[in-house]
Amino acid sequence: MQTPEHDSSPSAHDEFYYPGNPLLKECLWQSREVAVWSRSREPLPADYPRSASGEGGILFLGRQARGTHELPFAIAVHAARGTDRERESYYDFQVVDALAGAVRGVPAAASAALLQAASLRWSVVRKKPYECGSWEPVVELLARNVASDPATAAQWRARNPWLLAL
């Protein structure tokens, strides 16, 4: 008989950020405030907190899963705090806005992996100066992060020679 800590079936523990979470694969980068992990191939449990359009990645806020997104990464924002009783899943626009805040301090190498995964969103342009849920700020911040390191920027340009900027 397996004990709960060795059981491979989905559990409520999977809804929380911790390095041994089976939904996480490899840590790309972490700080005291944010962690970026690649996602394991482990499927999300049926009752997992989901946003409408995303299935590949997870957004953890205050160490609790609050929604999903389309990038194959788990992004944990440790300092984010809601109310103690806040348990609802985030809407898509809330997830994207939280991602924009989370990627500000991510170093160039991890930003390059995130930016490549967000390639379907590279051409998104806001219709208004501020539009909640737009991927434009996420892509712009990731591109700035990549460009901030000359070596990573050179690698990016070598892998993506058809792009006009960066």
C-alpha cells in the first residue's frame, strides 16, 4: 500500500507550489519573489484551478494555483497575496496581467525560453494604452530581458534570424 507522500495519483497538494510538486519538471530560475519551472508531462487533475483558454502552464500566486495559461511553464509569484479565503480560479485576463508583473525581473536566459514559447503572441498589439489581458506587455518585457544580456541576445538573433527586432 502506498503512503500519501508516495502516491502518484492527483492530490490537493498539487494545487500548491513546492519544489517536489509532480506538475513541475525543471527549475529555470528562481528568486525570493518569483520562480519559473518547466512543466512536467503530468496532466492537470480534472478539478484543478483552470482559466478558460490555458492548459499548458500554471500560475501560482502566494504558492497557490490560481489559473492556467498557454505557455508550457509554471510561474510562481510568491509575494502575491489575496484574501485568506480567496480560492477562485483567475480569469484569462487576470492570469496574463499577473504574468506581466511576474516576468519583470526574470533573467535573460529564462526570458528567452518564455519568449520563444509565447511566439503565437508576438504580434499582439493593444488597441488602447491600457488593455487588461493583453499579451503585449508580457512579450515586450521578455524581449527587453533578453536584449539586456548581449550573449543571450546574440543567441536569440542566431536562432531567429527572420525577426526584425531584438
